[in-house]
Amino acid sequence: MAGVAGYVAGREAPPPRQPAEVQRLGPEPGEPVTEYLARARTSVPARDAGQVWALVQLAAPLDTEAAARLVSSPLVSSPSVSGSVRLSRVVFRVPLPRVQTALVTRELSGQRPAEELAGAQLWAADERAAAGQRAAADGAARAAAVAAAEADALRAAGCACVLAMLVRADRAGLDALAAQPAVRAVHAATPDTPLPSIATSPLLPEQTVVAGQVPDDGPLPTPEPSR
């Protein structure tokens, strides 16, 4: 199962090491949020287009159990869903007030969403712990402290750290997902876009006017003393 290293949310992502023809799901840097949400709504394909990849962006982060229920709920609540909704990728982000934290992406098989999301979160915790160690070795004290706080949060039970999920579904499935109160936006790729050609950069919950940088002047959580 592949993993993708994180980058700091609210900053423009570094150039992705992906195929030349990349389709970005998520707002462009500096794009007005209202314009992006309208663009995402119009991206959902026609009902005869079959299944497409789509980025499901949340109004507020969820824990892994709630996220798993969300991607499963359209299948059981709407008889109009003609195909399946398959989870394929998750984006984690630890919400710390006024602190820029990383977007950590993990590819999933989608066979057992709840188990896969829980395992992916532990992988993300290890990734952030390793990032913290590298930052400390480089003398970047704040970056090291942020990464350590992220790792601790991701290891905690019930961490509301799922920011977005990439799914594959048909129009009915995407409409059912978009109707869920927890979902802020569903941004679909054009039909026949292969998975390796999709880059994801979700809209952050605190981005309400422009998809720009978020503040990074907040205090870090005080680490709990080791026992």
C-alpha cells in the first residue's frame, strides 16, 4: 500500500513528481472559495458517464470511524445509487489553531474502509514522527515541535484528522455523498482520468474566503510529561 509524504497545508504544494498530464482536485492557490465551490459542483459528470474519481472534502475533520461510515452511507441510504462508492485515498491533517500542519496522503485499496483508515492513520503518525526527527536534526525547532504534536494527535484514539477522501463512484453516488451534512464539496475528475494522474489538494475548513495561506502564529500544544 503506497504512502505519500505530507506537505504543509495552506502553502502551495511543491511540484508533484507525477505524470505530465496531472489533473488537480481541489482549489487553485488564491482561488476565491465561492468560485471554487461552484466549480466543484459543476464538475460532477452526467448520469451516463459511469464512474469517475472524485475528491470528497469535509466541512470539518472526522475521525476514521465517522469517515468510513460516510463513504459507505450512500450505498445503504439511497436506492438510486447504481454503482459502488469505493474509497481509494485519504488525506489526513491535524487541526491545530493558527498552526500550519501537514497534509499527509495515503493510498488505500478500499476493501475494508474502517480498518484501512485506522491503519493509514497510524502510518501517518509514524510519518510525522520521522519528519519531526529530521526537522530537529536540521535545527528547525518549530517544525520539529509541530510534527511531534501531529504524531501524538494521530496516535490518539478518536483523532478528528481525516480532511478529505478520494473515491470512485457514479453520478448517483457522488450526489448522495454531496448531500451529506459533513461534506463541503465533491470535486470530480473528468471521465477516463487514470488514478496516477490525479493530484489532491483539499480545501481547508478555515479557508472561507480565499484558498490562500492559513495563519502560522499560534502556540503549540504543551507536550504531556512522559510517565
